[in-house]
Amino acid sequence: MSPRKILFFIFLSVLFSFEDPPLVMASSRNVSLDFPSFNLRNLTLLGDSYLRNGVIGLTRDVTVPSSSSGTAIYSNPIPFFDQESNTTASFSTRFSFSIHGVNENSYGDGLSFFISRDNQTLGSSGGYLGLVNSSQLTKNKFVAIEFDTRLDAHFNDPNDHHIGLDIDSLNSIKTADPILQNIDLKSGDLITAWIDYKNDLRVLKVYMSYSSLKPKRSLLTVHIDLSEYLKGDMYVGFSGSTEGSTELHLVANWSFKISGFLPLNPYSNPHNVSDSSVTITPVIPISNAANKRHRSLGFGLGVTVPAIFCAFLLAFGYISFRKCQKIERVKSLKAELVTGPKEFSYKELKLATRGFHSSRIIGVGAFGNVYKAFFKSSGTIAAVKRSKHSHEGKIIEAADSRLNEEFEEEEMRKLLLVGLSCANPDDTGRPTMRRVLQILNGEVEPIDVPRKKPSLTFSCGLALTIEDIVSDCD
């Protein structure tokens, strides 16, 4: 960013800093999330969970008997309790999921939506739904709605097809059978669930439907106060498990929001909305003389403080401007001493090669012709290679000819794209090893390769001396 732009933004910040500050209320902490489809940017995947084509899979996608469990958690904590107002949030969530049976004669175990203080919640497979550790049943703390497809007498399940409210245990507080509303959890069809908790009414309701329209009548209604369990910042997500290769648990989309953090009353003590009475602190009147003194003091501060602040910003802007000039000079010198890639526009290349004229061809390569280019502006001559391939469309032609095309074309394309991504000169654009393994295993899509070759850039965060540059060249 040029120094002139920096000074312009500093001026804007000073201008708006003289305005009255906005009133900060507890309602500003209300959170709303919406995932029409999923990516790895805001999710933490644990256990056997994976992401494919924008859909979360909670359990392993295999066809051989192998128990599995996994969780997918929103990476950022969400405030469920406001200490200033002593208020617990209400929340509502909506998500669409499907449960596919791998074995027609066997089902289990199910999935859940949960709220937990731990962003590493991962339980055991089987009837533990990926929520509870089989060796430490009370270790994980959570509030969850389970969608259970297997009868587990150990947790007092009513049948092999139910939903239930669980708190720190898989012994449900209350359950309901979706069949009562003609919904089959094991059908493999996409099912939408709504979970609403109203803290002021102390009631939690669950709705389910095959369509995107929310039913008027809830499937499960539980009168309960969750404020004891929703303290501070919490994490939200999904879990699932199988005992043997019995089911696939997929989550297609998700939205979540919290509400109920009301504006604070400056003349009242912090209180919980559940209190039957609110203690009001009496307002003590202030005399007119005191008001006048306060106004005079405020006027004086209102003039003096901005003046001092402006002087400070002018000095800061001048120093920043001089520093940026010095950095630009060093950067220019480094570019002259260290030979690096130089970018040219297509117009410049076309002009330097006379429109890629055939008389300028000095060589023919596997990927295109090489042209002699003369740049009039610098008086330099260079070789320019014009690729005959179009980005990913023919990237498969880069495969080693000695393979005699004895490979899966899609697998080779994926491998070449991974190689190009890992060779990106900008280290921030390279995939992590976890992402590379996920791409090669088909769990996520390959990273988009830029249509233009990224340029090697140098950071100007620190001023460099001539000695530093020469030592880098060595």
C-alpha cells in the first residue's frame, strides 16, 4: 500500500473517531452461522470424519466390517452466557442429514448434534455415538440430540429407532420415535431437523421433516433449564458412530444461531432473565452546577484530546512515509542485484515477438513453441515459451510418456494438480500434508491451480542492507 493511501486511511480513522462511539450491548454477541455446503476453512474433523463434495461424512466409508466414529466441530467457540447481564442464550439450529445402510440386515448406531466445552470431543464407536468414551463414561460433557438407529440396552434405549435429549450421558432424558410422524431414520433419504431452545420459556423442541418446510408440530418437546450446562464459550458440532460397517452418516448443510442477549440497562444491576424480580438501583439526581462543570470539562477534553491526537497522527504519518520510501529503495536495489522472475503482460509479449510470428520461432518443445522476444523498453532479448495447453484441460499430457498411458487418467490428473500446488512459489498457497493426503484419498477436491504462474515475491517487512542481500545470493 502506498504511503498516500496509508495517510488517507489514517485521516478517515481520525475523522470517524470524533463521532459518538456506538452503544455496545450484549445483543452484539448474538451469533449466526450458515453452511449451505461445507469446506475445511471453519471445521475441525476428528476421528473417521471426512469432507467430500461439500458434504460431511461422520463415519468411515468402507464396505468391510470395521467400527468407526468421528466428529465435525465448528472451529470457533460460541458464547452461550453473558456475564455482564447474567443471561444464558437461546439457540436454534437447522441441518439436513441422511443415514445410508451398508448392510440391509444391520443398522447402527446413529449420529448426534451436540454442544460441548471441548473442541476435541471424540467418543468411542458402537453405541457410544462418537460422544462418550467407552472407558471413561463421564469424561465428555455435552448437551446433545441423538438420532439413534440401534437398540442399546446399556443406555436404556426404548427401541432401535428414536431421537432423544442427552446431557453428559447417553441415557436420554426424554425420547420420541420419528415413525410417529412417518419419518424413517434408516431410509437413506435426506431429512431436515430443527432444534430450538428458548431460555426464557425453559423449553427445547425438535422438529423433523423430509422437506425444507418446518412442521408446525414438534416431534420432541422437553421442558428443561439448560442454563446450568451452557456456561461461557462452547463448541457446536456433529458426531456419529457404527459398530461394524453398518451405516454411512452424512450431513449436507447446517445453520445455527444464538439469541437472547438483551441490551443492558445502565441503571440496573446485572440479572438473569429467569429471576422473578429485578433490583433497580435508584438514580441519584445531579445538580445543575455539577452538570455545568462536567460540560465544561467535557468541552475542554473534546478540543484538547483531538488536537493532540491529530499532531501524533501527523508525526506518525510522516515517519511512516519516510520509512516506506527507504523500504522501496532497498527493495528496488535488491531487485537489481538478485535476478528473479519478471512478469510481462500478454500485450508486451505479443509486441516483443511480433505477434508470435513464425519467423521468431527458435525452438519447439513438448508443451509449445519458443519465440525470440525483443523488449524495446529495456533493450533486452529473451526467450518466450507459448504453451499450447489450456490450464487443466490438457494437463494430463504432462504425464511421462514412458508410462505408455498405463494409468487412471483421473488419478494422474489429481496427482499432477497436487504436484503443481506443492510447487507454488508462494508458500501460503501450498497445501498442508494433511490436505495432500485427503486429496489423494479422494476425501476433498484438489486445490485450484492458478491460471497464471504465481510470482516470487520478497517481503519488505524488514529493511535490508547490501550485505544482507549479497549474503542471500551466496
